[in-house]
Amino acid sequence: MRIPSAVPWPGIGLVLVVGCGAGAPQPPLPDRLDQVSEPVAELVQEAAEAVRTAPGDAQAWARLAQVYEANLLTSYAETCYRELLALEPESAQWWHRLAVVQAATGAHREALQSMRRSLDLLAYPPSYWKLGTWLLEDGELEAARAVFEEATRKSPRYPGGWAGLARVHLQSDRPEEAIRAIQTVLRSQPDPYARQLLGAAYRQSGRTEAPEAQAAWDTSREPSWPDPWQAQCQSHVAESPLRRARRLQAAGRPEEAVEVLEAVAAGGPDAVRALSILADVHYKEGDTARALAAFERILELEPRNTWTWINISRIHQNAGDLPRAIETLDRAIRLHPDYGTLHATKGQLLFATGQYEAAAQSLHSALDRDDRNVETRTLLGQSLNALGRWEEARGVLLALLDETYPPPQALLALAQAHLQLGELEQAQTHLQRAASLGRVDAQSMDDLRRELEEALAVAGSR
């Protein structure tokens, strides 16, 4: 189940304070509340005081749980939701929220169980989407199908049930059924997520020239369907200085954002995060020098901060100074020789400069440290293709077919390897699948398709 982890709060451990009353539960508090940003700490203290005053008040526990969840103090939220459910065991809302925070902390099985319990109590449409999506990402296609089908029966106007069924059909290579499911949504509302799914289904069916096929499917983007329980939780988000700076930046007021960020960067637990945002503000305003200066200030505080080295390298890369970008990564690798991401990023830059042998070496080094990264494995296959090492490339790329969503670029590179090895049928199969998924360079696709057609014509004339 690919569930994003909650943002960790360093140095904060869970402390449960036992009340002096007759077994009355008391609110969990971070043992180092001073390491939490001031606006969040104020919200936590206020909500916790309400629980201490009335430990049997479910609404007080609900507020504290949502304050913790909304501000990414997820383990504390889970504790509060459990106390809340001891007071209101038949609340579908709190079982749903417990499932969400369990998923965020990696408690996979518990999250599934809690979400099923929520649905036993109330057929809340977003609960079906969450549960079905988790099962789908686990590869449990039939279980996911059952959940989404129930959603379409209980809440036929909710897009999530039909969209979920469409995803099941797509993953099962049944594009026509996916099209029928998603058209049920589009008949009643112009939903952007549904249009993306429809585009994916048209491409998978081979109808790549149809207007519907032009909508790219961004699997990382969540749909924006109404979820009142989520909205209620998010209403408890505190506006920290960093959040305020982001808001000012988004509102086109970069000077004010810089002022806020410089104050935070002057000292305190959020200095590094403030400098990182400050670098982003300067860079987006076109001030590369000040962006680099902000990143250098991070390295003064944390010389081994890997992502800062990577960001400096990317600034040089975007400025067209690839040698300096690679040199920056080499300096970082000397500090972190076992960090695979650095080797992978260097491999990407070397590939971009046509240094395919060196790129393959860096990518191999990355995969020696972490062999799970699909993008790195794809780029290694492409590098081996560029070197004419077709059999090696085929082996690397074939392994990617076991992934739930093999990248279209990997399928295209695999088709190229098969073609060069004279395996024309396999080349045609993977080329067609790459075309159905979209998001590949059209020129590369056309060139390979033309080369394959010529090879098939030669083979047919023999």
C-alpha cells in the first residue's frame, strides 16, 4: 500500500500522562513541545487543556485529535482517536479518521480494519474511495472491485465508486469496461480526474487519436471530490510562520515572504526549513545567486544535508552548467558514499550529457544501494540501450514489467531492445502498450514505430 509517511517531528517522543482521577484518560503531549512551532504548540496546549478539564468530553478529544492530525503529529492523533472511540465506539467518522492516521504511520492492516469498521457503521462515500484505493494499490483487485461496486450501489452519484471501478478495469487490461464506468461519472458532472482516467482508457484500447485520449493521467494527483470529514480536520491546521511565508509567496508577495523567512532563519528549530523555502522564493523570482546563498547557509548548519547538495546541483543544471552540477554531486557523494539518490541523480546528469558508460556506472551504484527505484532502473536500461548492450538492457527492463505501473519510457526502451535483438513480436507488444499509456516523447515513439514497421516488412518479404 503506497501511503505517504507523516512528516516526522525530530526529538519528540510520546508521553502519556496518567490522570489523578479515577482512571480518567489524560491527553498525550510531546515531551519536547518547545520543538514544535509556536502556532501549533498553542493549538495543542489549548485543545489539551480542554481535555484535561473534561476528560469525558468526546468533542474535546475530537478537537485535540484533529489538531494533531491536521498538523502532522500523527502518532498523537492516533492515540486521541482511540480515546475518542472509547467514548463514541459507534462513530463512523472517528473510525474513518483513525484509519487515515494509521495509514499515514504505516499501520497497513490496522488501517484496512478501521476503515471497514467505519463502513459497517455508515456508507460514507469517501471511505469507499480510501479503502478501495488502498486495496487496489496492494494488488488486491477483486477486493477493490467489491468495495467500489458497493460504493456505486450505495452512493451512485459519488464519482469515487465509478472511478475506482475504472482503475480496476484499467489495471486488469479491460479498457472498454473502464470507459463505460467513467462515462457514468461524466454524464452527470465534468470531473477532471474522471477525464484523465478516460484518456488512459482510450489510450489503452488503442484509440490514441481520439480527442478523449489526449488527457494525461497523473496518478500522483488526488481527486478533489467533497469530503466533509477531511475538511473539518483540515480546519484545525495552524498557520506557522513557514505556512504564512508560503501563502505570501503564492499570493505574489515575495518580499513579505522573504521578510518572514529571514526572521525564522535567524535561529530556532525551523531555521533549515525556512532557508530551504527562502531559496525556493529567490529561485522562482529569478535570483539564482541569492537562492544559492540560502542553500549555502543550510550547509553551514548541516554540512551533510543531502537534499541541499542535490538542489544546488539542480540549480547549476538548470543554468546549463552540467560540469559544475556533476562536481557538486561528487562532493556530496564523498560525504554520503552510501546514499543511492546521489548516485542516481549523478547518473541522470551523465545520461543527459551523453556520457552513457559513466551514467550506467553511477546508476548501477545507485541500485546497489537501493534496487527498488523504478526511475533509476528505467534510466539504466536506456543507458545500456545507448551503449548497444541490448541483452543487458532487455534484462533490466523486463524486470520492470512486474511493477503495478511500469513507466511508458521503460516499455519504449524495452521495445527498442527487443527490436535490436530481432524479437519483433515482443517489440510490437511493448510499443503498443507504451503508446496506450502515453506520456512518452512523440518523436521517439514515431521513430521506433517506423523502424519496427521497416523490420516487419523485411521479415515478411523473406
